[in-house]
Amino acid sequence: EISACLVGSEMCIRDSYKHQSLSFHVNDSYWFQPTTLEELLSLKETHPTAKLIVGNTEVGIEMRLKAMEYNVFVNPSHVPDLLISTVKETGIEIGAAVTINGLRSFIEKVEAQMLTEGTAYRTRGLTAIRHMLTWFASNHIRNVACVGGNIVTASPISDLNPMLLACNAMLRIHSKSRGTRDLSIKEFFLAYRKVALEPDEILVSVFIPFTGEFEYVLPFKQARRREDDVSIVTAGMRVCLEPRTDRSRWVISDCSLGFGGMAPTAVQATKTAAAMIGLEWNYASIEVVFPILRQELSLPVTVPGGQSEYRMALTVSFLFKAYLTMTAEHTTYIADLPNASTLPTMPTVDDCEMSATFNFLTSEKTYSRGEQGYFDRQGECLHEPYTSSAQNSFPPAKETTPPPELSLIHI
Ligand code: FAD
């Protein structure tokens, strides 16, 4: 009876604790936690300067390190409309309050589904985003930081926004008085940390289209450290190839290039993309485009963050790596198609160039490991050195002889 009651009571407590709208206020500070979109929109209409807080990994930094003061906070992470992750006919829709890790695991599910349906090519864009997000901050941050927070913060070195620019993502924005509007992410970033969002509006979701059969998307990131480091330059590159009508060769039918760390906002290299469309897919064409890209995203030596030459060089080398990698991927893909013999051949990638297709973002993530041993004065190791690693699945390390000067303790 008691256990039933307990389970019963636990369940009724849990049910009774069903997300309730909460509000607290102390002096002039207010915290609201709505549970419906209507409530959230009303709150944003009543308090247009209110800060929406999900992971607090931006607002927390702004208040703690930049002394910015906010006094009205709204936590939207109990509003179901902002927590959706759905597969639509032509893409996926992700709620703005979905966490970075939530998006990663949802993409993994969609990839598995498409693989079983034999249409894995449709998730090339999503896979590129997942790869980029695997190196986004650390797991602590990825577990709380939300997709909408990254988009709306519009940091010039965001890792997600260049990918969404390359993938032609669409944003769904709501306000109580004007209802819904859909906006291409290409029109969202206005200036440094300034976005096309009215004070009474909120971002509800982002739509990321699937890729076509001959459409490729790649992520690129350069930072001083791989783990948990802000980027120097990031990029998302998407190219659609199509066989020329006479089936003699492949041409670029569409292309979009998103960059972070190259302007006060995440930007697109629109001139470069326009110059690429219609060109034949070969190295000579890409070589023609390099100076256009360098010109379009040129940085003065006085640019905040410095390293102007290095950053400009990174954009061109990312495009070169993208050309080689997409050529190799497309060659492999069309080789398995039933109508492969009717398709044009692809330019070849020399073996000596294949190393340039290496990209730590799209490679298996290896875990760091550490080793600690305690030695007595005679240099005898007192026990199996303890090995620690993120995965901790390594076999015990071999006995190592310590450098003579290192006799740590005599236990
Ligand atoms: P919050 O701080 O909760 O909110 C951020 C802003 O978004 C607020 O202004 C809020 O009002 C607004 N907002 C949130 N949701 C909505 C909505 N639905 N509609 C309208 N406005 C909304 N970023 C990277 O890109 N790459 C990194 O590698 C990276 N590393 C980081 C490492 C650390 C240690 C930290 C602290 C941050 C890092 N960031 C990184 C930045 C940060 O994690 C992201 O920008 C994150 O996605 C913000 O999400 P959040 O939920 O924490 O945002």
C-alpha cells in the first residue's frame, strides 16, 4: 500500500509539478517562467527589454564580465513550441530553446532514419552542422546552451551561424501583436550583435533544409585549441553540382559560403558564391575564385582580433580543402549509382593532395588522456600509473621509467 501510495504520490507530485508558470520578483528584478507560447509572447510584449534566459552562457557572461545590467528575465525553456524537434518533408525544424547537444542527438536520429531509407545524402547539411557542434565549447556548455541563444546573440565568431547561412536556414519569429513571420537567416544579422528581431518578438524555431543528391556541405573551424576554444575563423560551405546537359562535365548549380570571424557578424561571401555558380567543377575554376574571396572578405590590419593576413588566408584554404573533399566525396557517391556510366567523370584529386582533405571536425573525435605515477626515491613506481581519459577505456599503461630528478613522495 505504502509503495503504491509512494509511486502514486510521486507520480501525483510529478504531475502536480507539471510545468507551472512561475514568476518571482525581488525589488525591481523579475523572473518569469511561462509554459505557453501565448504567455511568453504577452510577457515579451509587456517587457520588451526582458532577457530570455535558457543556458545563460551569454547573458551570464554579459552580466558578470561585461557589467551589463538586466532586471527582467524570462525562461522560455518550458514552452513546448520552443522545444520541438521535427522532421518535415524538406528539412528539420528545431525549437529555439533546444540545446546544442539536443540538436546533435536529434540530427543523429535523423541520419540513422535516412540511412535506413537509403537517402543518407539528404542529411549532408545536418551532418556538417553536427560535426561543427561536436567541437562547440564543452559538454557542460552544450548541455545547457540553446540554439536560439547562439543565433540571437549573433556573435561574429559563432560556430553555428555560418553553418546555418550555408544551409539556407529559415527562422520563425513570433510577436503577440503581429503574429508569425518567416525570415531567411541571410537577412537576420544586421550589425555587431544586432539582429532583425523587434523588442517584442521572439525566435520560436529554425528550419534547416535537407540537401539534394548532388549537394555537399562542409564545416571548417580554426581555433588556437581544439577543445573548448572560441574560433579564429569558421566557415560553412555548400555546393550543388549538376551534370552539364551534354553530360560532359559537372558544373556548380548553386553555392553558399558562410563565414565567422571575418566581419562584425557571421557573413556570406555572396560575390564569391555568385562567381562560382555556373563554373565547371574543377581546380582551374576554384583557382579563379580564390582572389575574389580574398577580396570580398579582406580585413584591414587594424581589424579587432588582429591576424588579418592569417584569417584571410584561412578563408581561401578552407575553400581549397572544400574543393578537394567534395570532389573526393562526389566521386565516391556517383560511383555507386546505378546510372554512374551515364554521368560525367569527376576531376581527380592527386594522392599528394588527399592529405588536405583531412578536417579534424569531420574526423573521429579522439579523447585526451592523462597519466600519473608515484615513485619512491629509488625511482620505483609504487603502483600501476593511473590513467585517466575522457573515455577511460585505454588499457593500463606500460611501466615507464621516470626522469631521475622526479621523486615525488615517499608514501
Ligand atoms: P542565453 O545566455 O540564455 O541567451 C543568450 C541571448 O539569446 C540572450 O540575449 C537572450 O535574450 C537571447 N535569446 C535566447 N533565446 C531566445 C529566443 N527564443 N528568442 C529571442 N532571443 C532569445 N559559442 C560558439 O558559437 N562556439 C563556442 O565554441 C562557444 N564556446 C563557449 C564557451 C563558453 C565557456 C561559454 C560561456 C560560451 C561559449 N559560446 C560559444 C557562446 C554560447 O555558449 C552560445 O552563444 C550559446 O548558444 C548561447 O545559448 P544560451 O542558451 O546559453 O543563451
